[in-house]
Amino acid sequence: MSEADLILAALILIAAALYSSVGHAGASGYLAAMALFGLSPEVMRPTALALNILVALLAVYRYSRAGQNDWRLLLPFAIASVPAAFLGGLIEIPPWLYRPLVGVVLLFSAFHLVRTARRSEGIDAAVKRPPVPAALASGAGLGILSGLTGTGGGIFLSPLLLFMGWAGTRPASGVAASFILLNSIAGLAGTTFSVGSLPAALPLWAIAALIGGLIGTQLGTRTLPVPGVRYALGLVLVVAGGKMILT
């Protein structure tokens, strides 16, 4: 096991803890960490999805037990996103296109984290159910993006639910965790046929992700002030996203 593998494991643990505290599984953070170490797209995408599945499973269990999940809200998004994520995973993207695409995803994630850093988890405005056609269309688009980039799509679903008033803050986290789990499974199934490349250090990184997920979900199911860590994580994503776009 190389020193780089150990450092990357530590970064994965931190990313899993930070992301799972807000209902996400950490794919954007894992991609950022792997980008800093120059891993190839063939390794990055399936690895991020595999780690996503582990952390998302834990997040779904804990958010559901805390009563912070809404399966009825999830259903129309998931029906459209799962097959779309599988198709996205089947698509092989050349490195010259994949890197800027992931870079944009990371920069968007950073923008979302910084933009919401000062938002407290106070009383949510009244929520309404999304129209089924809108939920299906949104789910399909996010599913394709999930499979293509190796993310679960939750980084996009959460702000969409909150912006449109379709969910409160904590339920949005629970729904995002379930959405990420389903899309990550479908996306990894697709990449298994098209790429199927997983690194030898994956077991170590999986343990790190699980430890981080245990920490993050323990904190995330309670009131957690996260402005400082969101700013720090946003900075890391900006650096990694810029590296992906420029190289």
C-alpha cells in the first residue's frame, strides 16, 4: 500500500463525513481527491460510484430511522433516473471531454456549498408535491448526469427540491441519500460493462468511506452547524475542478 493510497484514504474519510452529514454520499469529494492525485477517468468513475453505494446505504438507513426520508417524493424521480443512470454509465467519454465535464460538476458543487453555507436549518417554508411530469423529467436528466460523471446526482437534487419548495431541509437530505443510492447502483452496473476498472486500494478506501459515513450520518441526523466545513470543502472542490478543466 503506497503513501498516496493512505493519503487518499484520509481524504475520502473526510469527504464521506462532510457529505453524509447533509445527506450526500460524497462522490464529488471522492472525484476531487482522485483528481488531485491524477487518477485516470477509467478508475475515477467506477471507484466514486462504488464508494457512493457504501456511504449512501448507511445514509439511507440512518435518515430513514430518524424519520427524515420521504419515499413517496422519491418515487417519480427514481423511476426516471435509474434507467437513465445505467445508460449514462454505459457511455464511454474520452478523457479530453470527461475531465472538463467532471470539473464543471465539481465547480457547481462548490458553488452550491458556498451559497448555502450561511443558511441555517430553521423552519422550512410550506412544501408542495412536485408535478409528476416535472419530477420524471428532472429525474431522467439527473440520472444521465449521474451515470456519465460517476456521481449519485444528489448534489443537484437537493438544491432543486429546496429551490422549488418540494421538500423541507432534512427530508431533502433523506430523499437525496436514497436517490444517490439507486443512481450509484445503476451507474456502476453500466460502468461494469463499459469500463470495469477498480483499483487495488479500493478495500482501504471503502473502509475509510464507511468510517466517514458513520461520523457524518451520526451528526447529520441532528442539528449540525456546517458553514465553516462547507466553505473549506467548497475551496477544495474549486481547486480540483479547476485542475480537471485545465489539464
